[in-house]
Amino acid sequence: MKILDILRDQANINPDKVAVIFRDEEITLKKLQERYLTLANSLKKIGVEKGDRVALYLPNWPEYIYSYLAIWALGAIAVPLDFMLTSEELSSCLMHSESRVLIIKPKATLDLTALKARVPFLKTVITCQDRQEDYLFFNDCLDKGSDVAVNVDTQEKDYAIIFYTSGTTGKPKGVLISYSQLLAPPKSMEFFVNSDLSHKDTALCALPFSHLGGLIYIQNTICFSLKLVLMERFIPLEFLKNIAKYKVNFFWIVPSMYYALLQLKEFETFDLTSLRWIVTFGASSSPDALRRFHQFCPKAHLLNGWGMTETNAPTAVLPMGSDKIESVGRPAPWIEIKIFDDADQELSAGQVGEIVVKGWVVTDGYYRDAELTSECMRQGWFHTGDLGKFDSQGYLYIVGRKKEMIKVGGEIVFEPEVEAAIQKNESVSEAAVVGVKDKLRGEVPKAFVVVKEGKSVSEEDLRYFLRKHLAHFKIPHYFEFKAVLPKNRTGKVDKEQLRSQ
């Protein structure tokens, strides 16, 4: 069954069920159905056909949800673009994807006329919440369209999304997601937490819809008839307020967001008892933060997981009730995960190598990039670039990215391991480690450290502390204290920016 068919059935069964709450506005399943269909018919009227690329450049608004669904109703391909992209990055992605339509919230820093001139494929621009001359207006598409069903023969292998994950100013990297793969995250959700999932549940989303982590909230809201509390962006204090106000039952965020929540002076004053499970994904430095957070919602399950856009995450998740929070768990039965060495030979339990994945959830490759596709997809296995290992019980552990591996005088140092050790210090709020060139050793670790408010710690203090936790060659040679660490749109530390400093 297709995701739009599921929404249709849910809306017919329980039309008044609240699906989304945004700025206190409640959007029912019936309203969600009507709005996406009117938008779909409006897009069809302006010429959007099966296979056309329609780009989305919006904040986390309900309009993003309507747009995704309307595009899929037409058998077209959604091109969700991070709302933090610059004008140059935006035009690069639009050119690479050959998008014909752009749904956009205008910015003062963005010249739409110049953008259209740079992107010859772009035929139509629809502005959202900001009516401008010469362009269609999103609300008109909703108000003037028909809500009749759109009949398009979409095949499972047709593409539904192109996700741009990196390289937007150089060589854009567009991950292809098919229509059948739209149901991959909900299928994993059903397998891993089905015993603790109900249509009465409320989820809280503060991840951008332009990324897979945000899209999964939309998919699960539809497939399980959840109530979704939507935040335009992650604001730590507002996040906690929403948990308490709406009695939120679960959410998934990245480790840096947990650190931000734990640093709030007001953190301990919020009622978090409605939470039944909380999730983080993949970072080996997150368990301590997750455990500290868990002290204030002790009845909630702690879950860790791993996956990528290319594997339609979640790909592996820690089983309910397991205390192996340092692990990202095991894969679902329909997914194969192995650890390979540099010669593409499988390694035994305990040995560190590259994580490779096989299964119907894995992308077919990268849009208009056969070279990168063949580089990552070899003998049916997708090579993730992540380093990991299995234990004797089949639990997967993430060690880091290949590019997070530092070779110090012949010794291997994994950046996440050093970060985890630094963050054990009670005065440290957050840390990031990168490799820097060294004439004697080739490379050495450098740590960027954020100190907790009201605390103090020196470089020598940290060196002495780390001697208890790390071998001497793993201890950073350089420390730089910062007020904040640079983050990307998903809240992860931007290590490329740190490496360039």
C-alpha cells in the first residue's frame, strides 16, 4: 500500500483526528487530505507531470507537508532543500536536479529574478506566506484548487525524492529515494517499537523536513495516525515546553540537541514523565548525555540507532529494554549489515572496518553521478564510509567516519572516542575533535571545547583528566576553547568548518 493510500484510509476512518499541531493550529487528517489534494491539482494545472522535479525551499511549516504529499500524488519528484542554503548553493542544487518548479519562502538575501535567470530549467516559482508580483502564491493554490483525487500510475521503482546531502557548492550529491522506499522508515518503526506505539501517541519534531530525519516524522504521522507537534526550528527551551504542554510520548534528535537541553538552567523544572522512549542516532559520544536526560524521565526507554539517507534510516536500532546504549543495535530482518576491510573482505566480530549495507531500503545511487554511485555500490553492497564493529552478540557499534580516523605516528585514533572522553569531564558542555597536520607524526588530534556556564577548566586540567581515560597518543595536542561549536541544519557539529580553521 502506498503512503497516500494510507492517509486516504486514515482520513476516511477518523477525519477529525488531529494529525499536526503548529503554533497551536490543529490540522486534522481530513484537512491534511484536502489541502494536499488541492495543491496537487493546482500543480497539475500549471503543468507538473510524472517525473518532474519540484524543489522545496521552506522552513518547517505545514506547507512543507502539503507540498511533499502533493508532489507524490502527481508521481513527481520532490527536491527538498535546506532552508539555510545560500543563493549560490540553492541555484547549484536547482541546476543539478533540473527542477521545473520551486516552492519557496522568499528571503531578503535571495533575488528571485536573478535565481530564475541562473536556472533555465526553472519555469514556475510559487512563493509561500509572502505574495510577490510575477509569481504564483501558495495560498491561492490551496484556495483555488480542487480536492478531487489525482490518478497517476506510479511504479514502486519510480523516484519520489532527491535528497541533497552535501557538496552543494562544488559537486552536489543527490540521493535517490524511490516510491517503495517511502515506507521503509515506518516499516522499521513498526518492527522496532510496535509494542509501544499507538494512534493516541504524540511525537515532537524539531528536525528539518529537508532531511530524512524530519521526513520520517511525516511518514510515521501518516502510517500510524500519530499526532505531530511541529516546531519551525529547534529552540531548547521551547522544545521542553512542548513536551510538557502536549504530553509528548517520543522524539528523536541528534546528540548535540541533548547537550543543549541539559545545559538549560530550567531543565529540571519540566515534567517529562509523558515520554515513553527517546532516541538518538549513531554518535558514539551520546550515551552519557542520553543517560543524564533519562534521569528525568526514568520510565522512558532509551534507544540508540543508526542509518543514513542512502539506507533510508533507521537501519539498525537498539532493541527495547536493552542496556547496551553504547551500541546502535541490530538491523531489521530485511536489511543486511556487514563489516568489510579495505579489500572488501568481511571482518570478524570485534574487528573495526567499514559498514556496508544491502537490501531493498538502500538507494539506487546518486542522481546524475554514475561515478560516485559505482564507487559506493560494489557487488551489491553500499559502502557507507562509516567505521564500526559487531560484538559477539551481533550488536553494532559505530566508531566514526573514515574521515574521522586520525593516524598519529602509525597509531589509529578515532575522533568520536576522544570526544566521548573529553565530555566525561563535568565542566565540559560539548567537544569536537579533528585531525591537524604535524611534521613529526603526520597528524595529531585537536580538540574544540565548550565549557559549561559557571564552570571553568584549563587545557592542563583536561590533559590530566584524559590521561585516566585515553592512551597518551590519543590525547589532543591542541585545545581551543569556544563559546559554541558550529552546527549544520540538522544540529550536528560542522567538522568541515572546524577543519578549515
